[in-house]
Amino acid sequence: MRGSIAQVSGDGSGCILAEDGNEVYFERSGIGGNGVIGGNGVDDLRVSHWVEFELQYGSEQLRAVGIKRLRRDVERRHEAPQPHG
């Protein structure tokens, strides 16, 4: 599945808004190490980043695992910075 990061907390968990409109919870352990996300993973995930992930049934709810940032966000990171404000 695909979606965008809707929330990231300090402990590395968060929510993804999937393309189907559902929010899916993720934990730090669900972030894949594909070289697109930085060495510690969560620090490179920001709200609105597009990601690809798999769903896994947990004991309480569905959760996202194998999260990988999509290429189009990585390419945007290398573009000229946008002015703030």
C-alpha cells in the first residue's frame, strides 16, 4: 500500500494516511532500511512524506510494517530549499 505520513511522535511511532483514506499506526520497528530512509529511520520521516508499506495484523489493530519512503520525496529533498514563512 501507499500513503503519506500523517503524524510522527518522539518515540518513533506514528500514523500513515493510506490512499484508501484509512489511518494506519506504525512503530519505529516497522521502518525498513532501504537506504532511502536515513540510518536511524524516523529522523528522515516527516509529515506529508509519501511512503510504501505492508499491512500486518497486530494483537489490537492493523499496523504498517516495511515502511519505505517513495523516491519522489527523496528527489524533492535534493531540490533547492523553499523559503520559510
